[in-house]
Amino acid sequence: MLKEGTQAPDFTVKDHNGNTVRLADFRGRRVVLWFYPKADTPGCTMEGQGFRDNYHRFKERDTAVLGISLDGQDANKAFAEKYAFPYPLLCDVEKKVAMAYQAVTSPDDAYAKRISYVIGGDGIIQESIENVDTQNHSRELCSRL
């Protein structure tokens, strides 16, 4: 994983609605970037619902929530709509973001690792989270922000 205190790699990628999302657009705000293996699978759903249920708390802390997987727009859009996620799901189909953030080890990997990063408003990684408890991740993370 990328080390805390290092510059977060910038990226540009489409979200589940086809909007272009750039990390640079969030300068001045904290960002939670959570990688998940596959849309609409049990663990990813549980984790996504946690971020949905705690979304207002992240907003109160001026923190953007960005989910990201290797899934395409159709799969992520269906996932976001099915569970009413109020935040963007990023579609890293070319695996560039996952490679930069060490969520995959090879361009041949089929799924991203379940990892998260907290990125400060200055673009510096504040926290790298490798062992994610899908049931409690968002609540525990929000309590530390």
C-alpha cells in the first residue's frame, strides 16, 4: 500500500453516471477512496451500504466518499441505483488508478483489493487501510475523521 504522508497519485476516471472525476477537483477537501472487488457482491454491498448510511456524517466532516472498482459503468450504475448510494462509484476499467494505488499488483488482475485511503485536502495520504471490516469500516473510519 502507499505510505501515509506521501502524495496521493492524481487520477481522472469516469463515474457510474459517465461524469469525469479528478482527484484534483477535491483539493481543499478530505477524500475517502475505497476500493472494492466487484459491484453487487455481498462484502462490497455491505461496505457500500455502510458508506451510504454514514454519508451524512462524512459530509458534516467535509469529506468526499469515492468508491472505486474495475467494473464498467453499467455494473456500477446498477449497483449504485439498487442500493441508493449517494456518492460516485468510479469505473477504473483500465486499472490505472488501481495500479497507482496498489489495489492491483498486475494489469492482469481481475479484481481490486479491498483497501481504502484517506487523502487530505492537500493531496497527502493521511491513512492507508489494508484490513477492511466490511460491516464496520465506514463507521470506524468516520469516527476517526
